[in-house]
Amino acid sequence: MYVISKYKIMKNKSVFIILALTASVGLTASFDCSKAKTYHEKFICSNSQLDALDKQLGESYSNANKSFALKGYIPAIHKSWLSSYRECAGSDKIKKSPADALKTCSDEVIKRIDLYGDLINASVYSDSKDKNFYTDSDTFIIYDKNQSKFLRYFGGWMPSYNMDPDKMKGFPFDGSWCDNAMQLKKKGLAYTIQDGANDDGYSDDFEVKISEKTLIIKGSINCGPRSSIGNGKFDRK
């Protein structure tokens, strides 16, 4: 069973580089079941369906992590996802029914498996100066799915403005960032947002130009308080 058992994180000013994800055997649901304490953890560890999905997730994660051009990106977004996934079954105070918890958690894992499958052969563009992922860099990923072109984006991470710096845990716990995807449509020699997509947050002049070596973003994507990305030229990694 593939699990996240340890993150090695290097701190560079306010930037965190995710360096490694390790694998182990005999653990479930991306944490050590022998140490399960919360309602959610116990539910995940005791459910054979989620146990099987976790194996598939581990394989999908491993394949994407090996092939992805920007090293550290897959572990970083997985860590971010885990912070919310571990609440899918509820909590000790607010418990979902077993049926609802199973559906919610299963849906979350299946979506993640699909995402890592999409990223295996994707084209990766970033303003990172090297081939390592930094949480303050903007990353754009182009991939094709179901005969359509998609743009996935990640960046604009900002720490929460009202927290005590001495108590902050860092990414992904104490801040906000852009982490989503959009379906693109052709617009002359460029691309824009697909008709019918939720365009809240995208500037009216938003446009994407894709080449073998660079990706040019015109306009911006606003993702929340102080979090936005875009409007620049990004090199392929």
C-alpha cells in the first residue's frame, strides 16, 4: 500500500520545496492505521473499498510523480488534497452515516486518481527558475482529455494575513492559493475559456497562447483573497 509517511521540506525564505514522498507496506489511506484516532481515520482503515481505492491512488500517484517534469509538484498538490480528504468521513463531533461517508470519500479518491492519470503526459509550464516546484511559483499544465484541451493552474499561494507568524504551519494549511482547471476553446491562434464554463474570477481579456517552448497568459485568474495568477510568459519544463 502506498502511503505518505514523511515529507522532507526545505525552507527557502518563505518558499517550501517538497522534496520526497515515501512508500510503505501495511498501512492504509495514506496514514498509519495503527495510530488511527479520529472517526475519519478509523472509518478509512476499516473499509475494504476505500482500502482498494487507496492502492489504485498510490499507483496513479507514483506514475505521475515519476513522469512529471516539475519535480515536487505532485507531492505538493497531494499534500494539499490530503488536508481536506481526511475530513471526508466527518469528525468525532459531526459524523456522517457510513453510506454517506463511503460515497464522499470514494468520490474524492476516484477524482484524484483521474487527475494523476491526466497529468502523466501533460505539458508543464512555470516561472520556476529550475525544474523544482516552489509554492510561490505559477504553474500551468496543458493536457488533452475526451477530445478537449484543458489548462490546470497552480500558484499565487499567500499566507493568511491575520495569523501569528510563530504559529503558522505553512503550506498548505495557513494560506490560500489557486488550484483548479478549466476547459479551453480555440480563439484564432490562441485559446480562451470554454463556453458555459464558470468564468467567475477570470478577467475579460483572459487568453492563452501555447507553443512548444512557452505559454503566454494574457489577463489573470483571481482565486480568493490576495491570490491570483497569470499575465506573463512561462517556460516549458
